[in-house]
Amino acid sequence: MTTSSDTDPTGQVVPWRHLLHEIAETAFDEHRTAAAVAEILRSLGLDVATGIGGTGVVGTLDRGRSGRTIALRADLDGLPIHERTGLPYASRHDGSMHACGHDGHMAMVLGAAAALAADAAADSGADGIVRFVFQPAEEPGRGAEAMIADGLLDRFPIDAIFGLHNIPGLPAGRLHTRSGAIMAGEDNFTITVTGRGGHASTPHLVVDPLVIGAQIVLALQTVVARSVDPIASAVLSCTNLTTDGARNAIPTTVRITGDTRNFDPAVSDLLEGRIREIARHTALAHGGSAEVTYTREFGTTVNDPEMTAVAAHAAHRTVGDRRCEADTPPIMGSEDFGRYADRVPANFTLIGNGAGGEVGGVPLHSHDYTFNDAILPIGVAYYRNVVHRMLAE
Ligand SMILES: [Zn+2]
Ligand SMILES: [Zn+2]
């Protein structure tokens, strides 16, 4: 049986979350946040390394002789959003807000560090090394790769890595995971259509890129409907269209930006190929030209079956069988965690932040989103159970 003194021996997990919330910082600028995290880890007696991949922090708890190593990962960054929660601990950094709950993810991993350090002091529970990884810049999908490029996995070898993300709309404290792809990959594209602008009254003397751009946007709607295998999943969204025209002048250039999601690199390649073909040939058919840039922003997060069995066991121990799910449907959102899962056996699990209308039910990335403090002890207990299972004596 887990008690609150097991999961929060310092009694500081909620205050840590509020402190981190107040000092929200955006991607790669998380200097004060990283310093606060490092200070807490040191106060728990852990070895701490800082400045990995920018502001990344790794705390290490070495508690035995087995040599087995497990990592728990949290994310340091907030979003460039002006907070409107009215909370007493609202962000003091105007224009930066923890609107994705990364403050809560940090507090859960710090709480796990405190609980596991207390277990180690009492010489109970596990034999091995636990690393607490705090990465920068999850939101733009660059921080995990930055830490890996800076030698994270060479300097701090790990056998497995685990992470959590809070999910508004899922009842508070539920733990859902699945083997295989759990979060989609994200690609972005920009199509630049070039025509020849001119007077709005002389369409016969111009090549109108706006008409071409409009046809491209509509033709792109056929890619998922007609080219992607219906059993696979994909999204293709055009998200912005700008021109250099004026009310009475036909533009020369149209720029279309967009975002695609998928669970399979082959589908990602198919989307890229169809976007390039449709843009190029539609423009050519009307006497214009089109250039396409296509970038891969987030890889798919793919859960390892064995690590998912560990996660499911820990979830079951933490919240009981009626509040966990080991084969939840994947979601179309994207996560930087996939970069670790590409290299190390990994599991990513979703923790309910509160159903709609309840505390924690406001969607992620909203200016009035709130992380639900009630789920902090559940996240801490879950991580502790994962580590105990992985590093069982
Ligand atoms: Zn986010
Ligand atoms: Zn997030």
C-alpha cells in the first residue's frame, strides 16, 4: 500500500509545481526553470548535470550494484501564451505560460526523485540507477534531439525511458497507454506559388497565383481521402494562406502553410510526394510555378511492448484496474518523446487531468488551462511503481 509519505516525503510536490508555474519560460530559454530543478535535485542528494542540449538537466540516483538504468523524463518549457487563469501563482513572466502542464510533469518527476531517494535511504525497493531527465523545448519538438546530440545517451546510458503527459478531457488520474504508436508524427509544409501580378481589371494579362493556390488547397483535400490507405491514419491541414496582393491588385506570390500527422514514415513520405506533385502540376497547368518545402518536426512516439507491460503493471498498482487502460487508442497530437523511443525501449503514458467541466478539463494550450494538482501524487506513485518494477531486487 502506498501512502502520501511514500509518494511525497518532502511535502513539497505541490509547492514545486506552483513555483515552476510562476517562472514559466519558453523553448531553449528555460534558464531559471532549469536552475530551480537542478537545485531541488541537489537538495535531494542526487548527482546533477546541467546545460545538456542547452538548458537540459539530468539528475542521477545510484542505488545498487545491478548496473540496470532507467530514466524518467519531464519537459521544462512553457508556451508563448499570455496567461488568464487568475491563479495566485500565475506566471510572472508575461507572455510565457505553462499551458501544456509541463510544470506538472516536472513536479511529478521531482516527486518521484524525492520518493525514490527516500526509498534508497531506507534501503528498500530497488537495485540500479535512476536518471531524471528534464529536457528543453518540447513544444517545438527540438529539445530531445538537442540533448541526444549533446551526448545524453552516451554520457548517461539508459536501458529504458518512461514519460507521462496530462490529458484534459480524460477523468483525473486515469492512466492510459498502449503498445506501438501512441502519438502521431508531425510534418510541416510551405508551398510558394509564383504567378505574375497585375491590375485587378486585366486578368488576361496576369497569371493569378491566388486562383492556383485555391485549387491547390482543394486538391490537397484528396490526399488523405484518395491516396492514403484507409486503414492507416493521416491528417493534412492547410493552416494559412497569404499573398502579396492588394484590394485592386492581383498578387504575384501566394504562400500556403500546413501541417500533417501520421503514424508511419511510409505515410509521411506519401504525403510529401503527393503535396509536391499536386502543387507543382496544378501551378504548371495554369502557367505558374510552385515550390514546396516539407520538414519533419516530430517523429511518431512508438511504445515498446515490454516497457508498456511494465507501465501497465505500474498503472494497475497505482490506480487499480478500473482506472487504467493498456490498449488506449492512439492520439493525433505529437510528442518530442518519440526521439528517445527511436533509440531506447520506451513507454509514454497518458494521465487524465480532469474531464470536461471539471478542474483540469480545459484543453491544453488554452490561456485558461490549469494543471490539476490532484493528479500529482498519482503521477509520483506511478513513476515509483515503474522504477520498483524495473529495478526489482
Ligand atoms: Zn504542448
Ligand atoms: Zn506538452
